[in-house]
Amino acid sequence: MLYRFKSQATADVVMMEANARQLLEIIGKSSAPKGIITSDQIPAAVAALESAITADAVQNQHNHDSFATEDHADEAERQHVGLHQRAAPLIHMLKRAHAEGKDVVWGV
């Protein structure tokens, strides 16, 4: 399943279900099929994502998260997508939406 995040301020951001659920959990939102992050909630959501990225970088210096490949061979390390990369499109969307006073929704 895919999650499609939408805002009137930006183009849509599409994510695989597992990645979207992880990011929604970080910002304290339900991963229900439909939801909203209001403009007022965006600063806290961005702060939570950025904090999680910082913690992940310290804790998982070699990408040892649940999405990493076992044994972390050199090729797997080069191909692995870390939390900072998965979260970047959503963070960008949230910041632009907040700057324009718009909400971010999914599943509608």
C-alpha cells in the first residue's frame, strides 16, 4: 500500500506504507488510512522528525535500523536508504505547507 501526502502548498509526496507509518509514528500521528497534520501541528512534527534523524544518526552509524540489509556488506550500505533520506521529502513538504499556512493530509 502507498501513502500519498497532499498539501495545497506543494506537490504530493508518495511513500511506501512501512516508511509512512514509521514517520507518522515519530510525529505522534495515527497511521490510519486518512489523516491530517494541521498547520499549527507542523512545527512540532518537523522538530520530532529532525530529532529522530539526529538520534538515528548517532545510534545507527552503520544504518543498523529495521530497514537495513543483514550483515551490512559494502554494496548493501551504499544502497541502503536511511531515516534522513526517507524523511526529507515529508519534512520539505511540512516546512513549505507551514510557510503558506496550509495543512498536510493523506488518504483523502
